Amino acid sequence: MDTITAKLDPRTRVGWLLLGFALGAFFDGIVLHQILQWHHLLSGLADPAGSDLRFQIMADGLFHLFMYVFAVAGTVLLVAARAAGRRDVTTTEILRLAFIGFGVWHLVDAIVFHWLLGLHRIKMNSHMPLPWDIGWLVIFGIVPLLLVLVLPNRGGPPAGASAALTSIVLLAGLAAGAGPLFNGAATSVIVFRAGMQPAAMMQAVQAADADLKWVDASGTIWGVDRVSWRGLMTLHARGALVVGTTPVIAGCLAWTDAAGASSRSYQQ
């Protein structure tokens, strides 16, 4: 680390590292867990937990809450350093420390959660998950760490660093938007609200002009043929909480097509 960064107050240094780490985790959680839904935090668990959607969503929420604590801790350290009258941190130092935290998160996620513990993989329904793991690690883990090496020792960030950061954001947006193309799923997954009667759920599916494929053991999660826009509105009007893999860009719940269908209790 350069001379200027080494002279930073330790609280400033750790604060920005924690914020970068938390941002990396939030980025993965938002894009992979919620927008693309290629996996959830504990998708790699054996059934019944592995295919229990409500359990998976709760685990994702706890994961985000834990990362929120990291972000708050980082912010508290930065405020404390500022209140103590420590020297201002430069934009380049902020970028360097944030990139380190962001990249380290993806290293930890790949090595620990993907490969050592097997809690999930980047794309759970892929027949070759390793290339997806490596590709995601290189783009969002290795590249930010390499950017740390090319940032200048003093002053503001060069145009190249700004362009690289913009490119990462654009790549993330394109990955989210192209998610349904990669999924190639022909099934819509419907989560009905708790307490609905099976007859009311079936009536909602029929009103949406969808063909039933399967129902999970809880009776509240149904798989149907891909629904239309009209069918999407009809389902929500009749008690659906979530409808995934719909005509909406970056449709949700696509990971359940391959991983969850075999565990369902009903097949039409």
C-alpha cells in the first residue's frame, strides 16, 4: 500500500475496507439472489431445506442483515476518525480501499462458500457451474484488485479508473437484464399467500390461462407454463405474492426450474 494510504488513521482504513466488503456482498445479494435469482445463500443444501423457498428467502435476509452490520461498523469508524480530526482521505485512497474490500468479498465467497462449504454456486441450474464461478470471480473479484495496482499514489482517480468502474456497473446491469436469456426457463413459479385454499389457487391459475406443471409440498408454490402480461396481473390480483420467470426483465425464481422441480409433490 502506498505511503499516503499507510499514514491514514487505522479507523479510516478499516472503515473503507468494511464498506467495500459490504458493498461486494450487497451487490451479489441484490443481483444474484434477488434480480437474477440464479441462487440463494443456501441453495446448495440438501432437501427439504434446499428447495424450501421461504427458508431460502429468510436466509438471504439474514445474510443481508449481517452485511448491513459490516456497513454500519465501517461508517461508525469513518465518523470516529473524522471527529478525531484525522486528515482527509483522497478519492484515490477511497477507491483503492473500497476495491480491496469489494474484491476480497468475492474471493471469500468463491473459495469459502462455493468450493469449501458448497453452500451455493453462481448458477445453480448449470450443468457446468465451475466456469460461472470462475467468470464471476474474475470480473468482480480479480479485476477490482488489479485496479488497486494501477491507481496513482497521489491525487484523484485517473480517467482509466473511472472508466473501469463504469464498465463494472454496466456489466452488472447487462448481466441482470440478460438473466432470463441465460436461464432459458419455460416455467413460471408462483408463490401464493399463506392461507389460500387450493381451489382458489387453481382458479387463479386457470384465470391466467396457464397450464399447471407442479405444486410443492407446502401447496403454496406452484409451477406453471410461462405466463403472459395479462396472466401476471391476474395472478397478483387473485392472491399471488411472487410470480417468477415472467415477461418482466430479469424474472425471479428461475433457479428453481432445474433444482426444485424434482422435489415437488405434484406433477401434472
